[in-house]
Amino acid sequence: MYTEGYVDDGAYNIVGEWQYKLAWLSGELEYNYYLTKNSNMSISLNLIRPESVGIAIGYKYWISKKPKRKRGCVTCPSFH
């Protein structure tokens, strides 16, 4: 079943001849602190792997807070 010399350390789940392990790819928690109408201070924690965490601190400046007007859909049905 295993390669010669392989020692199962119990880190993986075994199903028949397969071994597997589920792991998180990434997760992020971000907090934005409002400074002015167009700027925020930001701090984020990013779980990169179970053994490591990334921390980022940044500054966001919004050029415009107004959303751009988009043209309406020409072929979309009307739901009035």
C-alpha cells in the first residue's frame, strides 16, 4: 500500500489507499478606521497557514466617494 520505507505519522486521514488532509487556504480580518471623508486607516490580519499570521497596516485614500453612473441594460427585462 505504501512506498517502501514510508512511516505513517498520523497527520493524514486514510480512506482505502488514499490519504488526505483538509487545510484552510487563507482567511482575513480587516478593520478600517474612518479619518476623513476620503481616507481610512486600515489594519488586517491574514491567516496564511496554520503556523503563521500576516499583519498589515495601511492608509486608504478614496479619490471619489461618488459611485460612477452606469448605463442601464438595453436588453434587460423591465420588472416594474
